Amino acid sequence: MGYDGPVPDHPRGMDWEVAFGRAYGAAYAVLRDAAAAEEVAQEACLKALVKLHAFAGHGSFPSWVGRIAFRLALDVKKGDGRDGSDPDRIMGADDPEEGAVSREHREALHECLSRLTEHQQEIFLAKHHLGMKGAEIATEFGVREGTVWATLNQVAKNLRQCLQGLGMGPEMLH
């Protein structure tokens, strides 16, 4: 996106470059494909522009666009069965056997993440991929910070149980 200034006549102003970066990061976290993530990020920015009147201002504008991109990326992933880029290449595995284990772990983790509620997925993504702090997440989602930490604890418990059910150890979460 070429425009990096505030949106005229909007009281808070919006940084479209930051919003695009947040959208791209959210989409890439789901799709693991740079080209697809860029397309989703562009679509999210377009949707945000069209629905600008719906932005309530409870959180940051870039995070709002990032959530739009996250939902779009989930739709893309569900719709076309995309598994993203080759996990062996992403992990840099020279040994095909090691790459197969990494792929198995990645697939198990993705399976378990898909079993979380959308709210849990969003909070997990905000914390672990976007690097947001608990207070930022709370502001963004309009909840108390304690609720964020309780949700993250529940996510960790659910992921541990799911991974164990798939024959994977909890060390995958570290």
C-alpha cells in the first residue's frame, strides 16, 4: 500500500503501512505462503477501507485490520486446502527424515490450533505471532487482562491435551 498517512476526517488517524504489515503477519501465520499472505493482506486493507465506518476505535486500527486478515486467511485455508509452503524448506531441513518429523509436528500443531475457538486462535496469534503484550491484547479485544491470561492458559491446556492425543509430546509448545 502506498499511502502511509492518516485517513482524512477520521479522529484517530490510521497508519495504513502498519495496518498492512499487521495484516500480512496475521495472514502469513495462518497460510505460511508469502504470496497468498500478501493477497489476503491487500484484501483485508480493501475491506477495512470499504467498512471504515464500522471501525469502533476500541483497539488499534492496525490490529483491527490484522483481525480481518486473520479471518480471511482462515477462510482461504479452509476453502482451498492450502497447507502453505513446503515445511522442509521453511525449516531448512537438509535431512528428509528430519523434515518429515518437522512436517508431522507442524501438521499436528496446526490440527490442534484449528480445534481452538476463533477467539482463542486470535488471542494466541496476537500473543505468540504478533508479539503483543497482555495489556495490548486486552485493549484490542475489549476484555480484562486477566481474561487474556486465562484464555492463554486454557489454550496451552487444550494444545497439550490435543498434542498428547495425537501422540506428540508437550515439548512442541516450547
